[in-house]
Amino acid sequence: MPFIVIALILAAAIGGGTSLAARSALPGDALWGFKVGVNENIQAALAAEGKAQADFDIATIEERMREAAELAANGRLDAGAQADVETNLDGHAKSVAEQIAKLQERGDYAAAADVAARFQATVAARIAGLTNAQANASTNANANAQAALNKIINRGQATLDTASSLSADASAQAAAHATSSTEEPKPRKGGIDTNI
């Protein structure tokens, strides 16, 4: 029995240490797969569906784009890292869109509009950061790194287009439902409800 306890404590310590070390891993690093496959999957599993899940996905999108900028600044952005960033970015963007749809299905139009607006703002800010990283890296980076960064910027722009569309639609739905809920009911005539 004590052996099992010691083994569990050792496994937790090793796994916990790996988890902590993986937090700062970048695409292409040995621990990045652990960061994405274990750490982030656990966080996603703990996030409730809807706003909490969307918040997690937006934060992860921001992290991927930040990682790409850091790799570009250090001259480490290659085609493999670019593909990892894009694939992960696409998955989280899809999840945000799904969470917005779920919020709307539940009738929480204001929360859906808020999530969509933050999604749009986050992606726009990170594209600006990537564009600055591209300008700064143009003198230091090789042509392959520039091409990889350009592809991520283009993917980010496509994500921004989607986010902008989601934000406009969600805001319109929130406004429509806010207006319809504040309208007064039609007056009754002679005690009979004319809305029937």
C-alpha cells in the first residue's frame, strides 16, 4: 500500500513539473505538445459550455498569436510551427463560433454579443501585433520565417473576418431582442385579448 501512495505522489510531482514547464513552451519546443494536448485540454474540460468556454478559446487564440510573434522575433518561426499555430488557431476559432451559437440558442443574446465583440477585438489586436513583428523581423529573419509569419497573418485576417461577421450578427440579434422585450403589450379591447 505505501508503494502505491509513493508512486502516485511521484507521478503527480513529475506530471506537475512537466505541466509547469510546458506553460511557457512555444510551437516547435519539445513540451509544446504537452502544453496543448494536456494542459489546455484539461482547462477546456473544466470550462463550462457557453461564455466560459468561449473565454478560454479567445485566451488561447491570443496565446497562439502571441507565440507566433515571439517565434518570429527570435527567428524560430518555421513551416512546422506555422502549421501548428494555424491548426490550433482554427480549432479555437471554430469553438468560439459554436459557443456564440449556443448562447444565442439559450436566448442569452447579450452574452453572445459580448463574446463576439471580444473575439473580434482580440484577433484585431493580435493581428496588429503580428504585423509589427513582421516589420521588426524583416531585417533579421530569413525568407522562410517571413513566409510563415505572412501565412499566419493571412489566417488571422480570415479569422478576423469571421469574428467581425459574428460580432455584427450577435450585436444585431441582441439589439433586436432587447427592443422586443421592452415593447409594451397591445391594450385590450373590452376585456378581450386582441393578441390571440
